[in-house]
Amino acid sequence: MPSLLHQDKDGEPSRPKRRSRLRRLKRMPLLLLLVLVATSCSRARTIGLMAPNAPTFAYREMSVELPGSKPDIRIEGYYTRPSPEGKYPCAVILHGKGGWWRAYIRYARALAGQGIASVIVNYYSGHQVDLEGLYVPFDERRAQFEYQNGDISAAVAAFSRYPVCSGRKVGLIGFSLGADKAFRTAATQPDIGAVVGYYGPYDYVSFIRQRVNPILLALAGENALKWKAYLEKNSPYTQAGRVKASALLFHGVEDTTISVKQSILMQRALERRGGSGARMKLYEGVGHNFALRRRGTKAERDDSIRLTISFLKKKLIEKKKKIVSGKRKPVARSGL
């Protein structure tokens, strides 16, 4: 930007003429506008993102308990639904390894605002599993792991019977480890109509190779090696052929916690099974856990919620039929 001071012939600064100063003052609003425009465009955005629609429903929410895999086990949950009475598509939200399950209440409210009821399941409240310890007895760890998976299945089945849920099928939305759990549940439970997986670990052969130091593996004892073999043999990737539900995958390209390769491999495995398709959207410039971060990933988070809502409504709302001239024809629906 030019200096507001002129120089005389001797190189000394001198006052500009009054007319010149007024001209520059008039230009200031234009310069400020240009600076604001340039600043607003400085951060790259993923192409094609659209903000979710404005909420159309008020919502109600409350803490709930759901049955677990044993009669004495109760699973902690948080239930959110649109306020108007009626039946809605229903989804179960599964948290990540960190266990911050209440952090997904904002996500559940976004679903309720667009006509989807949900329950966040705290699957740690039934059984705890040490996933990474080197010296945990294998039989004990496997038993707890399978009980935990059973807790999720029992909670999902119970929620699907809530009066608010339309039809018999529910959707699953899993984040990180919760995405692993979502596909494990869908592989064993035919009443799952849709699965949404955010940046999950699916193929444990490549995931362990990425995350675990090979020296530690070389020094690992029998229990740890049995656990490794168990995870690799029974990973969501190997169970993909048993998943009947349609799937939607999200992953950040810059994810250094769980590589984007995991979602790419899982989509391929789901496509090989035939039947219901598997869609995927990758977000450039974002890493792990972008659905929870409050800064820098709003556009990507909003876009993933918009796509999730559209996907769940399409897969979970049953098509109604009417009789026309003695024949049953599907009613055309819009806004899915």
C-alpha cells in the first residue's frame, strides 16, 4: 500500500496535499472490503459441500437405560427424538475408543431436528475391554470383548422396539471404534437397515501393522499374539460379506490415527458382497475425529450430517403403496 506521506526533492517527508488525502480516505472502504473478501477465501473448502437444512422439528431428550447381554447388565444411553408424536426413522449412535459418548449429543440433536430419533449407547457401561494391554489373559479379554458386542446388540434390539421407531429396521452410526462395533453388529443382526461408519478401523491386519511397533510384536507374549490373531480373523473387514445393510463411509484423507486406507478397503469388501451398495465420501484437509472438532471442520461435519440424514431416510423409511386401477404402485417420495 502507498505511503500516506510524500517525499520532497531532498528526500525528506512532507505532508501530502489535502485533495490527495481526501482521495485516499475515500478509497479506504473499498480497500477494507477487498481485505475481507480475500480473508474469507483464504481457507480451502472441500468442493460441493452444502450446509444441512434448517431444523424443522423441536426435540425432546432424556437419559435412558437399555438391557445388556446379561440379565443384570444395564446399558447407559441418551435418547433424543423429534417432539411431535408419531413414528420416525431410528438410529443408534456408537462412540469411539475415548468413551466420550455424551459429546455426540449435538449430533443426535441435528438428527432429531431433521426427523430422526436416536439413542447414544455407552457400551462401556456394561463391560470394559483392555484392547491394547500386552499381558491381559487372552480368554478373559475375548470374553469381555464378546460380551461388550452382545451388549450393543441387545441395546439395539431393545431400541428398535421403541414406539417411536417406524418399521422394524434401525440404522447404526459409529465413530472410530464405534464404526468397528457398528459393522460387527450389522453382521450378526438382520434388523439393521443402514450403517454409517466414520473413520473406523476395519481391517486389523493392516491396522495393527500401522499402529504397533514391529519390535513390540516380536517381543509379545502368547496372550498378546493370540489377541492379535483373534482381531485379524474376526475383523469387520472379514465379516463384510455377512452385512446385509446398506453402508455409508466417511473418512478424512489426512487422518494419521486411522488411515483412510481402512475405509477404502472396507468399501471394496462391502461392494464384493453384492446386494446393498456401499458409498463413501472422503474429505481432504481433515484428520481423525472431524465430526466432533469445534474448529476447522464445520463444513465437513455439516456435510456428513446432511448426507447421513438423507441416507438414513432413504434406507429406513418404508415405501408406502396405494392401489391404482386394481394394481399396487409405489407412491413417489421426494426429499430423501
